Amino acid sequence: MDYSSGSAGYSPAASLTTDATYSVRWAGLLRPQYAEEYTFFARVSGDEDRVKLWVDNSLLVDQWLSLAATERSGTLAIGAANAYFDVAMEYKHVEGPHKENPEP
């Protein structure tokens, strides 16, 4: 899903506008079909966006200091097929006076 402000003004809730600062954390499970190396991607659409991605408790993407319009990736060797692995993504849209200091 794409909730970035650069994507037609979408946000994770109707009450949030594109000029608001907000953060979202998604968490779930990944069940790969094969035991092999996987590459995970996260893309930010503008200098207002921040993202971190963990898979199996390994931080694969750390873009908390923005790099405008950049796609980041991380690779992880998954050693067990059909097992469950934790996945978590943190997303932050920074606007207004907080934009100068992007650290949480």
C-alpha cells in the first residue's frame, strides 16, 4: 500500500492531511515458500517521508533521515521454507517545524 503524501495526497487516515506530521507502524508475518535470499524494498516519495523496515528482527532499511525520492533495499537469507518471520515497517511523514529535526 502507498500512503505517502507524494502519492495523490493519501494518508493512513482520512483525518490526516498532507500538511500533518504523523507516523504509522505496520507489523505482520512473512512465510516464504523457499529457503533462499530475499531482497526487500521500501520507497519514499519526498523529503517529508522516513521509513525503517525489519525482517526477522534484522533492520534491512533505515531511511529515517530522508533522501528525497529514493528507493532503498536490504537483503536477507531466509534459512527455512514455510516458517514464519516477523516483519515490521515504521513510516513517518514529517511536515512543518519538525521537518528540521527528523529524529524520533
